[in-house]
Amino acid sequence: MSKDTGFYSIIDYTVDGFDTQREFVEAFAEIMERWVRFHPGYRSARFHVSTDGTRVYNIVRWASEADYRHFVETSDTDGRMAAISGALESLSGTAEPRMSGIPTYTVVREIGPGPQHLDS
Amino acid sequence: MSKDTGFYSIIDYTVDGFDTQREFVEAFAEIMERWVRFHPGYRSARFHVSTDGTRVYNIVRWASEADYRHFVETSDTDGRMAAISGALESLSGTAEPRMSGIPTYTVVREIGPGPQHLDS
């Protein structure tokens, strides 16, 4: 399996139900379209919603760490932050961030399908 | 873009540094190999590690919700849970779960690269 050389940021929130979850995805999808997706090296934002309506992960993929750093340095951070605040305020319910530390990631290991490994 | 019909579980932990982060990935990769990856419909487990050494997400993909349910119903849950407890105890540092609610997910939206959307 080829090594994943992508660079990720993960946006992680708890929400108070299905309505807020759906509104959160709509609002943050719009933020990606207005503030992020046209920057070089942007690959995708994938919105994972929990089946119980209580959580959303947005996993944003960049081609490389250099592309992500370039985005951070050259984009309108104040404008984007204001848009995120506005998105959160627009929700009919509540959304609480669950991020901790610096929310950038690499994928260091992938386990594909295969036979069961038993004790050696 | 084709709709993502996969079904996901997301394992989410904070850890106390790079050593524990690396040990966590090793231990949980082994759990996937011994307890999960040979079940029908298993697609992948991808270990996302934060660049600051404080967090790990393992995103496990199944072909469908039915495959995931079949895994839950037919697999050795007690054995797997014991293996997870053993893995956590084997770490030289600490790892704290950050999951909330039921940790199963679908991907409802993907935003690919494209032009900037401006106010209409």
C-alpha cells in the first residue's frame, strides 16, 4: 500500500441533535466553498456525522504540509474565523468544539483487509 | 462526485506525547489485524496522528452499515474488548478516550477543490 503523504486538519464538534448536525454540515460546507477549497493543494473536506446525531468530524485533506502552511500564511484568517463564528451562531442548537492541541494530522498507518493475525 | 456509501467507526483518544502516540498506533494496528480486518466488508483502518503528539484518530471504514452490524453481531466482542484493555495498559504513558455517544458515522458531504463561492 502506498504511503499517504497527505496532510490533514480535523474539525471535531459535539452537537445537540440531528437538526443541529445537519445545519452544522451546511454551514461548514459553505465555509469550505467560500474560504478554503480554492487554495493550492486543497484536496477535500469530508463531513462525518454520527448516526446518533451528536457529533460531526470534518476531515480536511491537503496535498502536503507545505500546501497547508501556505494556506495558513496567505489566506484571510480573520475573515475565515469570523465566518466560523457566524456559522456557529446561526445554528438553532449548540455545537461544542472537541479539538485539543494543534488540529493537524498525518496518516501514519493504514491496515487493509487481510487474513487474521494470530499469536505467533 | 459519487456518494460515499461507506459506514465508519471512529476511535478517538488523547495521548500524553509522541512515544505514547506511536505505541498506541502499534497496539491498535495489531488489534485490527487480529480481531477486525478479516471480517466481510472491512475496508480499512487509517491512523491519523496529530503533529503535536497529543491525539490519535483511527477511522475504520466498512463497505456498508450491514457489514458493520454483521461484524458486531458475529465477532468476539469480549475478546476484542479485552485486547483493547490490554493495549491501553501496555502503553508507557496515558491515553484517554474522547468518544461521545455512539461512535458510528456516515459521510454525508464532500467538498472537493473548486472556485471560490462568493456572496450571491
